[in-house]
Amino acid sequence: MRRTAALLCVAISNVALAQTPARRDSIDYATMLSAATAADPREAQLSLNERASRLRLGSIDAERLPVLSIDAQSQYQSAVTTIGASLAGVMFPMPAHDTYDAHVGAEQSLFDPSRGARRAVERARLAESRAQVRGTLFGIRQELTDAFFGAASLQERIAETDASIADVAARLRETVIRFREGAALRGDTASLAATLDERRQDRLSLVGERAAAMARITLLTGRAIPDDAVLVAPTTAPAVRDIIAALDAVRSRPEYEQFAATRDRLAQQEALASAQDRPRVSAYGRLGYGRPGLNMLSTDFQSYWLAGVQLHWTPMRWGATSRDREQLEVEREIVATNEAAFSRSLARSVQPTLATIARLDSTLALDAGVVALREQVVHEAQVQLHEGVITAATYADRSTELLTARLRRVQHRVALEQARVTLLNTLGVEVR
């Protein structure tokens, strides 16, 4: 009976050990962040905006080409041109009351000062739209960060649980042998077997939670991630130290790029307003057929042509240009206030993260001491259990205390790295 119990307990421990996943592939945070950004449907807006901008620039460039037009007209006039005087023997022609005209016209722009300014405005608008899209995509960072480090924390907790399972299984095997030899009680084996089952239950729960976190990462990145993949957190401590040392000078968020692009667009629009006040010169020509042609007294259908150069200038717009400039100046002031408000909001938002980083740095130092002491206690408990000085239940309590300390250290370590990454993401600094 004892031999059967021993074999059963050994089999249980072997099954527990066999559940430890064989880790092969590894995925890092930066790769997953890039994949999540690329998988977001809004990423396509970058190329769509560029395509729309190219089309608008093409329309502006097309203004350099001649503009062709075809017109036709037929009308009846109640009165026509007549010559009031009469000469003996001379017959003056009487133009017809119905007139017809069909012509092809062409106009070629020779000088348009607004064309270059309009191109500059369009390029500035494209840069502004790019920054705006990057700003909208920025929110995906925090979502990916939560999912990634949630899965990473569970991964480390599973590893610690596996180590505890291996230790309890080893103690169970020793106790079963001692029980078979009459040096241990049946309750000792039962206590360790129950502890082992509890560890296995905890591991199953952790594996389920990690699978859910990995599924979330898969949805965010659009990539199939193996269940046994290892999540590799970035090493950001040096970068965070540099960032904290020059916190006020960090302006890497895409919103700052958008503010700068908006100011550039307003400057280009001001230049366009000035260019529109300057004269434009173009050449034109017409080839037509009708009655009358250019000879208004003719009663026959005739072909004709004409060509010339024309100037278009509106020197007085009744203050419209000044009002446009004033409006652009108001918009610049609005951008400045928005940028200042964003900077203040950003400075406030990083303060809790900075406090968390400082707290976790100190906590981890204490965790190291606690784990070292718990390991010493468990080591002594192992010797005492082997010698029969303490019961298996007491050893199980010491083992649980060690596992709790290790899990707490893992939680704090991953939380610290997540806080560092969150700080870098909040400030817009690339995580490598």
C-alpha cells in the first residue's frame, strides 16, 4: 500500500514538472509595439493623406499647362447695327438678327505668384496631417504596454510557481520514502501532496490568465504568437535616468510635431495671402467660326482667330488681406496656448509615474532582502523536515511564504519596468 502511494505521489510530481512549458520563441516589446501600430487601421491614413496630397499638388502643377475650352452660341437680336446715312447708289449690308458662334479658346498662364505659395501650403498641410495621425496612433502604445507587461508578469509568476512545484515535489518524494521506511507520518505526505495540488491549481490559473493576455497581444499586433513564446522586456533604466535628468527638455511627443506643422502651415498661408495680391499674367487665343465673325457688318459665316496677353490684378480688396493676416495671427496664438496647455498636462501626468518608479526602486531592494531571508528559512526547514524535527505542514507554510515573497518580487520588478516604459511612452521617447 505504501509502495502504491509512493508511486502515485511520484507520478503526480512528474506530471506537474511535465507541465512546465518548453520555451522556444521570444518576442520583444519594441517589435510588438511596431506591429501593433502597423496593424491599426488608422495607419493607412498616412498613405491615404499622401495620395490625396499628391493629387492636389498635381492639380496645382496642371495650371502651368494651357487650358482649352470649347463654346458655342446661337441667339436672336431684336436690333442690329445699322448705318443711318445713305449714299446714292450705295447699298449698306443689313446684319442678320440671328447670330451664331462656335470657337475653341486656349489660355496659358505666364506668371502666377500664388502657385508656389499654394504648393507650400499643401506640403505644410500634409506634414500637419501626418503628425495628427501619429498622435491618434499614440494611444495604442499604452494598450499594448498593459497587455505585454501583464503577460510578462504572468510569465514570471508561472516560472516561480514551477520552481516551487519542483521543490515541493522533491520534498514529497523524500517524505514518501521516509514514510515507507516508517520515519514519517501519513499526514506529512498528504500535506505535501495537497500543497503540490494547490501549486498546480495556481499554475493552471496563471496559464489561463497569460493565454488571455497573449490573445490580446495577438489582436493588437495581428500576429500569431506561440503559447510558449517568451516575452522579453526592454532594458530602459539607462534611458529613464537620462530622461529624468533633462525632463523639461523632452519634446518627442507627436503632438509637438503637429503644433510645429500647424505653425508652418499658418506661415505658408500668410505667404499665400500676400501672393494673391500680386498681378497674374496669361496669354490667350481663340479660333472660331460664326456669323458674324470679327466683321460685325458681314452677313456671311466666317472663320476667325484672335490672340493676346491679359493681366489680372485686384489691387484693392477692401482690407480682406489684412483681415486674413490677423486671423492667421489669432490661430497662431491658439496653437501656442494649446501647446502650453499640453506641456503642463504632460508634466502633471508623468509625476505619478516618476513616484511609482522611485517607490518600486526602493521596494525591490527590500524584496531582495526578504527573498534571501525566506530562502534561508526554507533551506533550514528542508533539513529539519528531513530530520523529522518539523512536520510537512510547517514546511509547506515556509515554502508558501517563500513563493509569496518571490512572486511579490516578480510583480514589483515587472511593474518597475512597465512604469519606466510608460514614462518613455508618455514622453514620446522611442523604446528600444
